[in-house]
Amino acid sequence: MNSTLSSRRVALVTGGSRGLGRSMVLALAARGVDSILTYQSRRDDADAVAAAAREAGARAVALPLDVGNAASFAGFVDAVDGALAELGAAKLHYLVNNAGTSLHKTFAETTEAELDGVYDVHFKGPFLLTQALLARIADGGGIVNISSGLARFAGAPTPVYGAMKAAVEVLTRYLAKELGPRGITVNAVAPGAIATDFSGGVVRDNPEVQKMVVANTALGRVGLPDDIGPMVASLLDDANRWITGQRIEVSGGMML
């Protein structure tokens, strides 16, 4: 195995084909970190991100994954092993649990099936995927779980989504304690309102929502994907190795 390649750091970023995940992969690439990025259905988008990472001087492999289907994780781990071999790496250094969906329903309107769906994607999925990958994460590595400002303040109507993200934040602290002896840091990053296609592009495309966000954000604008990706890449850097078990909100001061 080429010694140069084997010494390179590799991150696995779920939901890395667009939005925040895309920004994370490219910010990591700018720091010389290779990536395994996942996508659910939009292979073309994932391939475009991988190509952009290569242009930035890093390597990237795109793999399909439905984080809401835990039964697929064993096969996915096999695919990760293949991707690591392709990248010339023995281990993952970083895991970013970023992939997600939204649900805009009031508590009274939410069905059991919808509750189960959000649970599968936002809690059960990251829990079991991280568990399945533990043996592949290098000692001294790092895990970032993506939460939301909606775990701190009640933004209607997102009670299920906000509650699941709050559960992820608690899980983050438990993982930080359990994985501390291996030197693995575990933190939660909670973005505010970001202009992406998430939730049907409601923040990006709805002027009334944008007006509300601006009025309630200290820095006076809507967030952008590149407000988040570089911060996640920085958090995973060795310079921040003494940060673990923390919830870090990256929202421009929303709802202070």
C-alpha cells in the first residue's frame, strides 16, 4: 500500500451530495481530508461533489445509503471497506451524521407512521450506523452529529423533528464519554435556518420566512451552507481535539 495514501485522513459524511453535506465535503477537502460521501437517490449530485473534492486536491467516493433503513447497514459497511481500500486508507478518521429529512406537522396532526419515519432517519439511523462503523473509526478520530436550533427553541410546527434532534444531542454526550478512552471526540453541531433545498427550500425560497429569520438573527441574515461546512471541518481538526461532548450552535445568533 502506498504510504502517502495510507496516511491520509478520511471522513464519512452522510447526505453529502448537496446542501450542508456538500459544503462539509468540500471544506474537508480544502484541509486535505478525503471523503466517503453518501447519497440516497441523486447520484449525479454526489458524483459532482466528488469531482469538486478532487479539484480541491482530495479524493472522494460516493456510496448510496438510506439512513432510515438500518437493515442495509451491514452491506453498507462492506461498501465502506471497499471505498477505504480504493482511497488507500485502513480506517475512517471522521464520521459526520448529517443526512436527514424534515416533517412540518403539528403534534396533533402527526401520525404514528410519520413519527416512526423521523425516528428512523434522525435517531435510530445515526445510532445504529455509528455503532456499525465503530470498529472502522480510528482511535483519536472524531464524530459530529448534526442537530438543529429547533432542539433549543420551539419553532412551529416541528415537534417531532426538534425532539429527535434533542435526543441526538443527549446521545452525543453519552458517546463522548464512552469513546473518550479511545481518544475519539463526539460533538453535536446545531445549524440555524439555512438556505438550502431542505424542507422543500422553505428558507431559501420563501421571502416571508427569510424576513422572519433575519428579524430573529443577531447577525441579520439567513444562513448559508458555507457557514456550516467549514465550521464542521474545523471542529474535526486536531487543533480542536480538546472539544468533546458539546452542543455547538452555528446560527448567527438566532432566537437569542
